[in-house]
Amino acid sequence: MKEEHTDGEEAINITRQLMPDLILMDILMPKLDGYTACHEIKRDKATGAIPVVMITGIGYELNKELAEELGADGYITKPFNLQELMDKVKWYEPATCPVGS
């Protein structure tokens, strides 16, 4: 199931409701940015094991490090090619996913 949401607050709330297998999240979002939303998702015991991959146009190394410090499991910089995205998504399939194991 694919769900699409436009702000960080909505992402947190829907994550708690649907418990997805993977979250692809932008950093730049209204209400709560992706860093804050990721941190909230990862510190919640119920949702903390869900992998969060940041997909963003911000390619600075410091931003990537901050995302990792706040719990992000991956970081893809736009523009990206479809194969790169598919490889990352496949990595987090339940049979191969190292997160939460």
C-alpha cells in the first residue's frame, strides 16, 4: 500500500496508524520538517523499527549526518535514478532488512 502525505505531522500520525514497512521522507515539509518527523518516528517504541529513508535535494554531508543522528536509516539525494531508489527500497524488504532485526 502506498500512502502519500504532505507534512511532517501527518507523516507521524499516519505512521502510527498504518505501521508501514518503509518510509520515504523529504526533509523540507510544512509544519514539521523531515528531520523532526523522523526523530519522532524513531523515538517512539511502536514505530522506531520502521526504516526511514530521507529523499531530498539537500546534498550537503552535514545534512546527511544530521539525518543519521536523528535516526534516518538511509539518505538519497535528488535527482536520483530509479534504479538507485529501487535498490534502496529492496534493501529494506522484510526478508533482507537489518533494521529492527
